[in-house]
Amino acid sequence: MHRRAFVRLLAAAASAKATAGVEVAAKGPSRAPLAGTLQIRTGLPALKVVSRYSPAAIPGMPGPYPGRVVAVKSDKSVDISTGAANDEVVREMMARGMRGLTGAGTTAEAWRRFFTPSDVVGIKVNCGGYPHCVSAYEIIAETVRQLMGIGVPLTQIYLYERFQNQLDEVNYAPRLPEGLQIVAAERANRNTDNSGYDPATYLEADLFGEEDTRSNMMRLVSKRLTKIINIPNMKDHGATGVTGCLKNIAYGSFSNVARTHQGGKSHTYSVVGTLASIEPLRSRTVLQIMDGLRGVWHAGPFARTTKYVFYPRQIMFGTDPVAIDRLLLDIIENKRREQGALSIWDRSPSSLKMDNTRARDADPNVNIIIREPGHVEYASSLGLGVYDRARITVQDVTV
């Protein structure tokens, strides 16, 4: 039964660790540890969540498989000379991943663990990396095919993203069955049209003295969908360090989120996880499929050049967004190390060079914002999943 709850989340009290937390500051170019030793920081902005929705008995995040990730890899999945994916191989990767995650004997049975024909299912894609790194057409098409195969009507399947102009660029429709719903909340990232958002479900926070202090959930998410599949990419991000499961579902389902990072400073540390924890988004996001066929190791989340594109050629499956993003931190960090680039954990003021030109993207040893990859651990402190690498179980599958 729905109830109205006004919950003030003071970031410093997000977990018992907060009382002893101190901000991690790297000395010079040194890299912060990735072994789960960060502490929740103090002095973070007050965040107020307003929602009338109650959590499910088992919220979708972290779901029934906390700390469990199935990583399916195939050198045949992408031709790195052309960037083209192999549809048949991707289908097999999807089948093996879903069966591995659930332990089901058949692929259909695996999908039935999450969805029924009565569900209204949203597929949260990531279109920001067009043209080189978006949620793969092949993964989306196979997801839709499997949902239809277990009886979910096309009229009850919604592919969604915040911005219509990004959906138009990627143009999923010709590769998907006619009748599937493709929905955006607003035309473009201009913060001028709020009609696609729910005025009664939001996060309120004054981060930089901005005029509009609310970020509202998409109406589609709060009013229509019963289940959500989150399909992000493996991408670097200038404010959070990585664009993964948490950021894709959080910043892709709420309005007015670009305000969280400006002038070299980012509040993404606490805001990403808090947005992802808001009901009903938290309870309805039941499946995470990380598209790692292609990736971006620098200048993300956009990918207008192939210069920083690489090919992990894998797909990760889970219900725990924190666990998958914890693995993603290593993937992006290791690739940057391989390329001799600045660590995503670097917090040195000497590396911060605020620049309004695209030229900044050419230098992987420059930060335009002090990145906040610690948002993944912070999300764990909110109960969204397992951050400690020692507690994450990874099942590697090769196709």
C-alpha cells in the first residue's frame, strides 16, 4: 500500500562508517586504493527524498543475487577492425549469462525468474555515447525477443532514455519489432520541459545555489513500469569516474541532474546512489545487463571519436549494480593505466584544469572535475549492493 514519506538523508549519516570518515586525497598523481578501503565522507550536502512509494519485499537492487556477477566473454562478439557486433554470438552470450546468473535450465526459465506476461517492462538504454558506444542494438533486440518469448506483449515493453534527441540519433526502432514503445522524458538536455517527470517523486538538494533544487523521477518509471532492465555501457566519466549501472539508472531516470557537477567540483559522490535508492526506481530495477562489447576509457560519457574506444568484448549480468560497477572501476582504471593516463581516483589539484572547450578531451592527464568514483561505495552504504571486492563472486564464462 502506498504511503507518503518524507525522508531526509544526511549524507554523513549514511552508514556507521560516516562518523569516522575522512575525505580521500591523493598526493600528486598517486592512485587511490581499489580494495574497498575508502570511508564515507563527512560534510556532504543534505539530500531530501520525497516519494509516496514503499519498497518491495525484495527490492530489485540489490535483488536476489547480491554480490554475484556473471561475466560472459567472447573474442568473436565484436570485430575490432570495424566495431561491428556478431548478432549470433551476442545471443549466445545473453543466453549463457542469464542461465548462469539464475541457475535455470533454460533461457526462457531464466527470464521468467524476473518477468511475467502481466509486467510492464522498461529497458533503460544509454544513448549518450553515440555513435561508437551505446547500448548495443544486438543486446536490446535479444532482450526484447526474450521478453516476448515468455509472453510479455510488445505494447507492455518500453525502451526509454531521458532525451529524445539522443534516441533519435541512435534510432533503435528499425532494429526492433513494430509496436514496441520508445519513450523520452524531454526533447533535449535543456531543462525546459518537465511534463515527462513526476512532480510528487523527487530529490531536493541545494548543491551550488541553483534556482531549481529538485530532480524529479520520470513519470514512465513511477506511473507505468512494473519492472526495469538496466543496460549501461563500460565508459569513463569526467565527474563520476565511470558511467555504469548506478549512474545510468539514476541520472537516466531523473530530471535536472547535470547541476551536480560544475566548477571543478562534483556532488555525484552522494547523489548518484541516493537517486538510485529512491522508490519505486530501486524496487522495480530488477536486472542489470552491463554492455561491455565496446567501451570508452577517456573523454566519456560521449564517444564522438574512436580514439578512446576499446573492446572488452564481454557482457556482465547481475541484480546488484554496486558489484558490477565495482568491477567496472577496475576495468576502466586498468585500461587507463595501460594507456599511461591519469587515474580515475586522482584528487590532486594540480591535475584539475577547468576548460570549456572540447580540447580538454584530448588530454587524458587532465581532470575538468575532481572525479568521484567513490559513489559506488557510497551506494553500497545505502544498501544497494556489495562493494567489498572480496565478497563479490564472479563467474567467468567464455563463448
